[in-house]
Amino acid sequence: MGQNEVAGLLQQTLDEEKANDQLMNEIAERAVNQQARNVDEEDEGDDEKDESPSTTEEPAPKKAAAKARKPAAPKPAAPKPAAKKPAAKK
């Protein structure tokens, strides 16, 4: 396998990793935002009982999503180039 082929496969892997990271972030943000909405709805129900103003702040989705995101596995080291064979004597 030539260096150009290896470079192409590594770039393809990086592109796939980036797309997967973006998708996981979107999924995590949606989940965190849904949880925040659920908490807000519960707080609204509590406000009716004790009539105290709600002071809860909505969490920053990106920070919460980053916490929810699973750390990426370490990337394997690039393969070492094959050793060159000495030229045959004539």
C-alpha cells in the first residue's frame, strides 16, 4: 500500500470521525435540552403550589453536551514506512 493510499484512508477516517462527533453532539444537545424543558415544566408546577418566583437558569447546552459526550478513543499511530531493501548487485 503506497503512502498516497495510506494518506487517503487516514483522511477518510478523520472525516468520518468528525461527522460522528458532530452527530453525537447534536444528539447530546437534544437530550440535554429536553431534560431542561422537563425540569422547567416541573418547576412551573411547583410555582403554583408555593407561589415563589423561579430562579432556575437554563443550562448552557454546549457545556452540558460536552459533559455528556463520551471521550474519543485514542487514534492509532500511523504505520511505519516499510524498510527499503538494498539494491541487488550486478
